Amino acid sequence: MEHVLSVSEQLAVGECAVCGTDHHASIMFDLGDYAVSRCAACGLVYLSGGRSAAAERIRYQKDHFDTGYMRGFDVDEIAGEQLESTRAALACAGASLAGLPRWSPVLDIGCARGHFLNVLRCEMSERQFIGVDASRRMAEKGRAEFGLDLRGRTFETAGLPPGCFGLVTAFDVLEHVVSPAVALAKMLRLLHPRGWAVLEVPSETTVFRALARTAFLASGGRISEPLRALYHPSHLTYFTPRSLTRLLERLGAADIVVRCKEAHITRFGADRYRPLARSVIRAAVGLDRVLGTEAKLLVVFRRHSGA
Ligand SMILES: [Zn+2]
């Protein structure tokens, strides 16, 4: 049976996933039922307390397109934007879809129903496309709709051959896993020596978080909803470019480029908010653009030649 964390366990600082210790970490906010910690050594922000991988995985069994956050989004529009981001990330590293190792397969981790892989397949023929997702239901629906090789498993258990993938993508996945270091190390092992990985995660460094923190602190903790929305209980880690680069370097990644981009929620989903909130969102998005602190990090890297 899964160990359920007590409130005091959830509010304990917990280990930094980059540094592997809690020596430099302290609580940033105590929200009552959970807390958010920050490691002063590397800048990683993370939900406090120890987490169980099995317990976290249970969250992702359901079909999130029917019942969760994705409801109301145009999934094809997002898949198109992810393709645009993949091209942009590869270009930052001096690479391109056309230049990926010949015949090498492509893997999308957290593929949902495979919309992104389906869009990508139209751009890159004569390859194998594999998607893995913790939700068996979503993988099944995607297989039926697109005829893609989608596996309703974690990528650790999906029977993926190491060292052969020309491209591994993972959009909005890393922040959901209990050990991002273990997940990134596995991704690196899956890569072809000349292959690339492209990831997207929420950024810790954005005007949105600064505003939410200010509202929380200035109100003596009474205005906590923006903070709860931005430090969502299912997002376990919040990287800065520095903390993510440090972790990737430690794991043996090379040619790492981190850039920021606007989040889907504001680019495609701002209509779901009331007019006043929409105005604040527009202003924060504009300020983030000027400051170069947009709400998502887009990261590209590959294996170090000796790794
Ligand atoms: Zn740290």
C-alpha cells in the first residue's frame, strides 16, 4: 500500500533534486497543506516533502483531454506550436529535423494521444515514431486515431532500446516526475550519439511568479490562490536556466541551450479568465517578453561524446 505523506512530512524541506541534499534549502512558502522550498546553491524550487513515484503516477492514469487541464484547448494548435518549438530549439543548437541521424527513430515522452508525433510524422518520413504515456487510455485512443506506436507505459518500462533515438521530446513532463535527475539520465541513455533531446518545463523565473509571491507576502498569506495556481501540487520542480543546465551538465549532457517561451495557458487559453485577470495576464506576458523571462523553458541538449 502507498505511504501517504502526513502534513508534517509534506511540509518538511526535502532534498534538492539537483544537489541531492537539503543542506542549502529552506521553505519559501507554507501554504498550509503543502509548502514550496528553494535551494540556495542551485536555484531549484520544488514542492517540499518526500514524494512517491507510484503515488504521483496515479494522477496520470486518466484521460486529461476529457477531464483535466487540457479540456477546452485546441490540441492540434498546441501540437503545431510544439513542432515550431522543436524546430526553434534545434536551430539554437545548430541542428535541424532534416539533419537528425538517418533512419533513427523518434520518441515523444508524455505523448498523450499522439497529436505532436502525428504532426512531426508529416515532416519526417521513413522513420519509426514511438510515443509513451502513463495513461493507457490516452495511448489507446491515439493508436486508434493515428495508427502510431503509442505505449501506455512509463518510458522506463516501455521496452525502448538505448542509444538509438535521433530525437527525444518531452513537453511538460519533467516537472511531474519525482526524480528529474533519474528521468534525464534515462533520456540521455536513449539518445543516439548524434541525437538530440528537446524538453519544455515551467520556468521559475517569470513575472507571474513574482506577482503571485508579492500578493501572498503583502497580504500576510491571505491571497494564496495565484500562488497555488502557479506552484501547482502536481508540479514538483521549478527550474531556472541555471539549475537545469547544472543538472544536465552533471549528468553528462552537452551542447545545452536553454531559452524561454510563452506558456500555452496564456498564448492559447487566456479566454478562460475574467476580463481583469486577462488584462493582468497580458501585461505580465508583455513584461516577461521584454525582460526575457517568459514562463516556460525550452531546452535542447545531446549526449556528451564520452557519455
Ligand atoms: Zn540545489
